[in-house]
Amino acid sequence: MKKIVLLCAAGMSTSMLVNKMREHAKEINQEIEIDAYPISDATEQASDADAILLGPQVRFQEKKIKEMFPDKNVSTIDMRDYGTMNGKKVLETTLKSLGE
């Protein structure tokens, strides 16, 4: 099972996007663990993730997260997709980056 971790400022606003991503995962019959956490919890929560997604509000920390997890797929969620809570597109983009 794939694990996707979303990191944002407090872990709250991203929870809506997580729900939309989970809904799309069910629609495409994929078992994927998707959770959101504050970026301050990255060390504890993202170490076993297949993909780490940063909310646009913390995109300035992308380099630091990539340095913390050099073997992980780390990217920032597109601002438009985040703003419109387009869980389908965010999940599809992430799966594509993982070679799915």
C-alpha cells in the first residue's frame, strides 16, 4: 500500500483535500494511506511515506524537506489544485510521479 503525507502549516486546512484524495482513491480502487500533518511533525510522520506533498503555504520549506528525506518523492501541491480542493488531480499527479 502506498502512503502519501501532506504537510502544511497546521495540518487542518489540508484535511479537506485529504478527504477528496481518499474519495478518489476509492473510486479508482486504490488502497492508499493519505494523511495530513503540520510541517513541524515531518520527521515523525513522513519517514515511511512514498510521497510527501507540501501545501502551498509551506512551499518555501521544500528544499529543507528534500534534504531531510533525500530518498522520498517530495513536491509542492499546485496552488490552483489546492485552492479548489481538487483531490482527484492532486492524487493523479502524485501517482504519476510515483510511476503508477
